[in-house]
Amino acid sequence: MKYDIIVLGSGPGGYVTAIRASQLGFKVAVIEKESLGGVCLNWGCIPTKALLKSAQVFEYLKHASDYGLIVKDFDKDFSAVVSRSRGVADGMSKGVQFLMKKNKIDVIDGFGKLKPSKKVDVTDKDGKVTEYSADHIIIATGARSRELPNLPQDGEKVIGYRQAMTLKTQPKSMIVVGSGAIGVEFASFYNSMGTKVTIVEFMPNIVPVEDVDISKQMEKSLKKAGIEIMTNASVEKVDFIGNIVQATVKTAKGIEMIEAEIVLSAVGIKTNIENIGLEEVGIATDKDKILVDIYNQTNIPGYYAIGDVTPGQALAHVASAEGINCVEKIAGHHVDAIDYGNVPGCTYASPEIASVGLTEKQALDKGYEIKVGKFPFSASGKATAAGTKDGFVKVIFDAKYGEWLGCHMIGAGVTDMIAEAVVARKLETTGHEILKSIHPHPTMSEAVMEAVADAYGEVIHL
């Protein structure tokens, strides 16, 4: 079987790549060993947001009296919450199946292994091996939960994100190791459901990739919600005592012992590059990543890699953008290299976090003279009316030229607001232009304008 393009993996990198390639007139096949949509759609981005939505609705019920409402005799059905999440994921996966048919893309079920001369062997569930070939092969095999040597996952008491989404019963207590996006999202969900949650973070601040002001606000909000947080701490080992997991935690003060029913390991990801034929083909890797050029070409002509398996940010929208760029370059289009400095990051805990560009510290370390503005949602009419006053918008500008260096938000719905900063930075918009762009009132988004006004000494509502 010969194709123009074969895509190995059908996550948000792979299936988007395949669709764009088909739109460009290529004959395309996708190889998938599990479920269309990959981890993001089936076990990550989408089902976790469904869980978090259920948690948000439950929080509204618990605080109904704050809105002048009386709600009696309400409770949660944990298994139904999990079932709804799986239903959402299944529905989205069926949507990808429809898109494959609509775009006349062949879906090949099985495990794909690369071979020289732009060929792939696919082993199906019965063990049968079929060889396929293409002019171009794009690797989009993604990543999985990383395991620490001292925190091996048994899938029952020490779990990764997959098990965290499908527990049959709600644990009374949970230790979350790692406070990146995955860690704080699950901590937020389980805490809202009533589980006693403790976060253990190795770095001095939780959500450590964020601006330090964001990290401090997130810690304050999570603690107010009842989550215990240990920073500058590491889980050295775990022991099992009956149905309890006892974690030995090294802290600045010494060793502490903490217990919980479940330990969730959320310490990052491991790329899926084993046994896919990289060595046989001669494709270069470094530190668990496939090396590529700015158009995602590997060192071997005709082989490309996108998404989590490459050195860029491990984000669904990055994988999609890389795949589109890759096939448009193959088609001979003029393609601008992706600006990895203008990629937004989002965390969907409560409160949400969204950011793009440089943090304040990064801007200063790069030698910029900066203007910084901040607007708290406590001063926002929309946030006050909605009862979501936690958080703020922070903006950072180059004082000399007005370049928008960074934007950092924490609060309700901020993941839907960050695109304004991304587009503005893409268009090289200055602070003055944002300030003079009329924002609707009352909205959460006008906090962006107010933060910019604060940076330039013109803020009205502070």
C-alpha cells in the first residue's frame, strides 16, 4: 500500500496533520494503535475538562446561598461524574472518525514501526504484519505519564493521569506529586469532590513555569479551598500499610511522613519513541526527544516528527500547529516557522491560569527595562457579579518600544481570554494600541485593558 503521507499516531498532532494533508490533495493514511484522538482527546485535554466542569457545578451547588438560592439535599455521584467524562471523550473520538471519513483518510489500526526507505510495518491485534510505504512519514506518537524510579506506578495505589480519570470509587485522601498543569487540575477536581488533597512540589513554587505572582496567587487560592501544599519537597519513597500509602517526604525541615489512600504521580511526561524503529532508520534523538529542524524534518529525508516527541512545548495546540506547518511545507507553500515564544499555556484548575510570553523575571534577566501592570478581578464588576473575584491580569511591556513582552492571568475563564494577548503579540501591537482599543463592559476581558492602563499610569478603576 503506497501513500503520499503516512502519519504515525492520531492525537491532536496526528489527526490534524492528516486532515490538512488531505485538504492539500495528498493521499493520506493514519496509523493508530489505540483510539482515534490519542491521549489528549481520550485521556487528557477533553475528559479532564469534563471532570472539572462537574466539579465546578458541584461548587456552585455548595455555594448556592451566595447567589440568593436555596438548594437542599444535593450530593454527587462520583461514578456518574466519571461516566459523563468518558462519554464526552467517546463522543469526541467518534467526531474524529467522522472527520477521517469526510476527508477520505485511511485509518490503519495497529502498532506502526518505521523502516528504512520510507516504509512502515503495522502489526494488528491478531499479530499480522502489513507493510505500507509513503513519500513522507510523519511521527506523532505523543507521550505518556512519566514514572519516577522511587515512585513506580502500580495502577491502583500509585497512579498516573489515566487511572485518575477512571477510579471506580472516590478516595478519601490523595497525595498529588507534582504541581504542573496535570497535578493542580486533578488536585482541584478531587478537592472539589471532597477528597482531602495534599500537593508535594519539588520546586519553591507550585505551577513553577508560571510568573511568580501567578504561583503565589494559585497557592493562596488552593489553600483557601482546603488543599495542603508542600513546596521544596520530594517524595523519597512510598510504603503500603493495609489500604493506606505512606509517603516519605523530604522537606527543608527534614523528613515528614504523610498518608493517603491514593498517590497520583504528575511529574511530567515520557515520549513514546521506544520500539517504533528510530534506530533502524537512523533518526537522531537527544534526551528522549526526536531532533527536527524548524519545519519538523528529521535528519533522515522523508521522515518528520511533531508534537510531544520533539523538543518544543508538549501542548496539544503546538502539535496541531507543527503538523499543519509540516505538511504545508511539504506541499511547497511558503511557511513561517512557529514562534515558540508566543505559544499560550493554559491550566484549567480552579482558578484557571493562562499565560504567554516572558515572565517578569525572564524579561528582567534578558535586560529589558519594563513597565508592569496588574488589575485584580476584585475590582472587576463582571467578576464581582459572578462571585469569582480571585485572581488578576498581569501585563509586561518593554518600556522603550511598547512591545508586549508577556501576559499572565489567573481567575475564572482566563483560558478563554489569553488569545487576545497572543494575537496582539503576533501583530506586534503596542501597549498604547491595546489601551485605546475599546473593551466591552462589563466583561472579564476588560481587565486586560485595565492592566495595560495600570502599566502606563492611566488605570481608572483602581
